[in-house]
Amino acid sequence: MNDPQRLQRAIRDLHGLDSEHVESVPVHETFQGKTIWEGDVEVFRIRGHPQAQLAYAWTYKDDNGIWQHVAVLGVAPIKDAVDAVRAAVIAEGRKRQGGKIDDDSR
């Protein structure tokens, strides 16, 4: 469950930026017909960043049952909540693989 005030603290802690909650956006991301992420993404207007005007943030429980807070800045190529979720899912996948990138596309 997202707590906008807690997520504002996460944006401040992770990126050093003050923010104002704008809206909640439902996101359902699938890959090969399977749900890989589903939930609400909180959108925040941020101040003090030279390129980003928005941040996208959410809370989820990891595989160990620990609550994690994610905050993604709206810097290209991140244009919306769906892009933010995709970027976070890809980053988490790379982290689990030890930073390796899938070379099948080459």
C-alpha cells in the first residue's frame, strides 16, 4: 500500500528533492502474457532538478517480505508511470543477474 507522505520522504532520501503529490495511476505491466507488476504508482511534482519535473514512486513487498520504496525520476526516456515501472523492473532483473545484460538482442 502506497503512503504518499512516506514516498515523499523516499524521493527526498534517494534524490534530494522536495515533492508534491499529484495523482495515483494504476499500472498493469505484462510480459509474454504474464503479469510482472501490478499496482498504483504515485506521481509527484518535484522541485530543484535541472531536467525532471515529475517523479514516480511506489511501495512493494519484496521476496523476503520487506517493504521497499521505489522512486524514479521523470528523465528521458521515462515519460510516464508505465515507463517508470518498466525501468524499475529491468533494473531489478539486472540486479538479480549480477548486473549482466541479456545479449540475445545482438
